Amino acid sequence: YLFTAYSAQGQLVWQGLIALTIPPLPVGQSYFVHPNGNIRFVTPAQTINTLGIPVFSLISGLAIDGAGNLFVADVTADRVYKVTPSLVVSVVAGTGSSGFSGDGGLATACTFSALNQICCDVAGNLYIQDARRIRVVNTQSTTQTLLGISVAAGCIQTVAGNGSAGNNTGDGGAAISAHIFCHSGMCVSAAGLYFTTNNSSAYYFVRFINQSGVINTVAGSTSSYSTSSQDGVLATSAKFDLISGISCDTAGNLYIVEQGAAVIYALNSQATTQTLFGVSVPSGYLKIVTGIFNTSQSSSGDGGPALSAHLYVPQWVSFDVSGNLYVYQNNAPAVRQVSTSTHIITTVIGTGVNGFSGDGGPATSAKINAIIAPLAILR
């Protein structure tokens, strides 16, 4: 690092290189966003603090790569930023102007129509929801084929959505030609990318783009909804009330937060029946793995089985490197963890009371406000 020292009069008095070793971030460190633009983090030792960087304007998404670089989508700035483990902030994508442009060129020279959620694949490539499109930034040093589209190093390219208004058409064809509308969730696995969407009738469903670039609906109905439980239902026949978030585990199984019913469903994406969080899930089917189906919601059940717990307006779901599940509940604000081995649920961040306090202390003693993007957990 280059260090420069100036006198009180502004004169250069010393300049030189100093070698500093920045220790790697610990696996399991998690980040989340407060409505005021602050990013807070929790260490594996469960200590909470606020990240020491300038406050962003309006954050719509967070993501983290395997090296511990944090990516921040700022809607007001029309940019996506990278924050390194040593807290160096740089622009990854966007010029700061609004509008759609720049496909095929450097990501830093593009513009966005409406930034929303972001996520990273295992290689660190960055996927960005932009109004009726999903775009990807190739963060590698060579050209990559991502979801069937060739993307040059450092460049941005649309991989899904034709940009025109439509009612989520195009199943079975090229994602780049489909009509899409991104809602509030997106996650990527080795097999491809999932995203949540709804149509003009406010019916919620999940679509999937495989690595060849073909798009299909994998969960939910495009023609109806239901306030009944979808436990044990074939995913493509399910009728959701309101999907607020999704995430996938390392095997590519999908987890869906149905906010109105206060439950989390697992969708088995494998060819054979799987046991997920202690629940047997047939291939292609949905099973509740956290929460009690209940439209009259509350928060309870810590220390007991996740299937016996009440969730209070669940919003987002994430996973750590060990496969533990994390769910943020919007009312009685807290982050709760479901153990992948014991299937016990416990609160790990927050007291259940709105506020902003507790930095430097235990995460379970801190007050948090509404988290406006899924947790980004280093894994």
C-alpha cells in the first residue's frame, strides 16, 4: 500500500510503500442492511458491528463472493459497488446514470433501468436484476459462458429477459427471448439460476434458467393462487399466496419463503427423494421445513424443532457454509437459524424489538430494523 504524509500546511513530508497483510475474513461472517443505509455484520463469534464505510443511499441487494468481497446494489446511485475485506470501495457496474445500455461492453460503462437483487455464483460472477432483465458481470480474467451467453472478461451481458412488457412467457425456450418480471428473490446454483416473479394478476411463482440458457417455471402457478398449505404438493402445481424470498443450498435444492403463511418450503431439485432438515421430500415436490402454516402470525419456538416454531412475517432466507438455514422475520425483527444437523431453531441476531443498537456486543442483544436485502454470508 502507498502511504503519503502531509504537514499541517499541506506540504508533502513523506511517501513510501508499506507491506500490510490483510487477514482473510472468517467463514460464516454475515452482512445485512438497515433501512438507513448502514451495513452491519456479525462475526462467527456472534459479535455485531457496523461496517466502517460511507453509508449508501438506497441498497436493494447484497452479495458476497468466496474471497470475502461484498457487492452492494445502490438503487439511487444506479451502481453496483464492491467492498473488499480491507474496506476498499470501488464501482463494479454502472455509470451512475439511469436507463438501459452497455450490454457487451465493460460493466463500469453500463447503465441500469431499475436495480434490484444481486447474487454471486461460486466463481464470483455477479448476477443483477434490472427491471425486466437479468444481467451478469463476468468478474473473471477470461471470457465465460454464463447461462448460455458468452460474456467477455469485465463485461456485462443480459442473460434473461427481452426487456419488453409481458406476462412471464417463454417457458421451454431461450431465457434471453422470454418476457420476465423480477420480484424480490434470486439465487444461483451449479445447475443454473432461480428467481421469483409474479404476473399482472399477482400470482407468485419461481422460474429457473439452466446453464444452457433455457428457462422454465419450476414452482407455483401462473393462473391462480391459494391461501391453503402447499405441503406435499408437486411444485409445478403449487399455488402460492406471496413469495418473499428464495435461496438454494449447495446441492441446488430450493427453499421458498411464503410470507403470508409464515413457512419455508423446500423444493427437492434432485432426481430421488431427499431428507432436508429432517423432512423427507420427494423429487420435484414441496415440503414445509420451517414454521407452522398459519396466517395469524407470531414469533415463538426458539430451542425447539423448526417445524414447531412460529415465524412472524418471514422475509428472506440464506445459508451458511455448514448448510444451516437463516430466516429473517420482519415483525419482531430478528434473524433465526435452523441447524442442519439438529433441526432446532434459535434466534442469532436481534431481540425482536425495532431499533439500531448493540454494536460491539452479542448479536442476540442488538436491536435491528427491517432488513431490506437477504443476508450475505461468507461460505
